[in-house]
Amino acid sequence: PAVKNALAGLRACVCVLILDSVLRLFKNAVTDGYKIALFVIIFLVAVFTDVSTVILVIGAGAAGFLICLIKKKAGAK
């Protein structure tokens, strides 16, 4: 029982550490409207569908690349 309770405490601690990391990444990564929209879309797809995380990562990378191209094109005018 002692080991079981200790592991339960460790799991709670790990969850808090992961949440802290996610919040820090969010603050640094989601900085404009495009990125907020991308975050919301990826979050909703991840939560409400069974799409593979590999597909989500590849899709987010492709979308980020397209956002970069759009920003460059808008800035070039």
C-alpha cells in the first residue's frame, strides 16, 4: 500500500510538471492570430477525433509553413 500511494503521488507530480511545460510552450509558441487558430484547430481535432498524433504533427508543420509563406507574401506587397 505504501508503494502504491507513493506512485500515485508521483503520477500527480508528473501531471503537474507536464502541464507546466505545456503552459510555457503555449506562451512562447502561440503569439498571433494564425497560431491561435492553428492551435484551436489542432486541439479540437486531437480531442474529438482518433487522428494519429503523427498526422497532427505533420499537418501542423505544413500549416506553419503555409502561414510563413502567407506572412512573407503579405509583407512583400
